[in-house]
Amino acid sequence: MRSRRTTLAVPGSNPRFIEKAQGLPADEIFLDLEDAVAPSAKEGARKTVVAALNDGDWAGKTRVVRINDLETHWAYRDVIEVVEGAGANLDAVMLPKASDASHVRWLDRLLTQIEKAMGFEVGRIGIEAQIEDAKGMVNIDAIAASSPRLEALVFGPGDLMASINMRTLVVGEQPPGYTEGDAYHYILMRILMAARANDLQAIDGPYFNVRDVDAFTRVAKRSAALGFDGKWVLHPAQIDAGNAVFSPSQEDYDRAELILDAYEHYVTVEGRGAATLGDEMIDEASRKMALVVAAKGRAAGMARTERFDAPAS
């Protein structure tokens, strides 16, 4: 899986922002052709995005373009122009307002047709599906299973909040009057369950108060604790905080790698199904939990500081 601890939104019509984004430490950059681009600028933005993908330095970053939603007349041209023009330098296409599995299948077929016509590797370009309304939430299991290209489900809080008439104007914060629990818990868990059941990543949506990094961190910790893989960021100030929140601590990463090494030793060398590591019992369930933490640490480029020493026989 690609690392998506932080997914930075960049207007596809703004060359200055696009150039700056190339030097920022976000795991993923998505060049936006949808909400961040005015209707009169959308056609020109496609050309700007193609040039940026082909000529920019995106080393170490996942390169994504968000197209316009399928109910608009821009969507099909977004896909055709961007993929024909820069498909070799594109990792995934983000599909906004994915409310039905047929939306994802449409994009999958169109990508396949373009790849075949252009001589690209068929199936290499992935899809991220953005869940942004009540219909998408109800259909999320079918959406999550709709295409082998699908890599991630993305929470779109602003449109979804409007879709269910949630009484708030602050995207990412609890609605006024909601004082018990978390108003987004069901939504986040529903996205997470559908993603994990289909081996997909789950990405939390943006927090709009871009200057309040403490508040962003608080909200990011909520979804990270549940098991989300990352979160959208709208401003460079949010990137370091997001990367930290969605990476394991050094202590946890080292512990996870030690558990994996110890379990492998005891199972393959000593033929045991359970053992101890220090004062902790470890078994197959421990291995699965450690795999999750270790994978996140490896994706974040973390290095081990401890090694497992097998006990003398």
C-alpha cells in the first residue's frame, strides 16, 4: 500500500501552489480539478495539471488528480485529457461524490480504454473513491468492492454533513449542541469497515480551520486511533502534525518489529504457537496486531533501533 498519512489538496489551476507542493513532505499530493477550481478555469486547469505531472519533481510522493463528479459535463474530459497527457506520471484518480458502485466501474472502464489506446500498463492507475453523501454511505460496501483499481475510501465531510442536514458550519468539528460522544463515529467506522473488508485504505477528510494546528491534531488523533491510514491536509502547517499522528511512535514501531521477529523464531525454530517477549504473551493475534503497526512504520520510512536476540538453545 502507498503511504497516505497526509494527502495535500492543491488547486489544479494554481501553478505557484503546485510548484510549492513538490517540496512539501506530504505523502500524497492531489491536484484538484473539482471544488478548488472555478468553472471558467477548469479547461485551462487540465493543461496545467498535465504539465505539472510531466515536468514536476514528485519523487517520493503519490500523484493523484481529483476529477469533477460524474453529474457534471467536465468529468469525462478530465479523465481523457489528464490520463492521455500524463498517465505515465499519474498514480491514481480521485472520484468525488461516489454514491454508487456504477460510478467507480465507469471510471475503471474509461481508464482501461485509455490505457489500451495509449499503450500504458492496464490497471496500473488506481482509484480513490470519495464518500460524500448519504447515498454513498448506504452503498459503501458495493462501492468498496466495485473495482480492483480501488485503493482507498476517502471521507468527504463537508458535502456529507450537508447531505444529512447536520447542524454545523465548521467542517470537521462537532455540531453545536452535540455534547455526548462523537457525531462522526458511525460515519468513520462505516468507512473503515468497508475499506478493511476489501483491503483498502481509509482516509479521513479535511479540517477547515487551517491555522489551528492543535485542533487539527486533536481531530486527526480521533481517526488515527480508530485505525485510519491518513487524513487530508489543506495547508502546509498541517502536514508535519498529520505525518506524526498517523505514524507509530518509535517505541511502538520497535516493539512491533520485535514481536514479529520473536513470533517467527518461536514458531519456526521452536515449533511453539505462543511464547513470551519480556513480560508479554505473544501469539498469532499478537502477530497480526504487530503487522499493522510495523507496516505503518515501514511506510513512513522509520528505522529500527532494537533487534531481537534469539534465546540460546
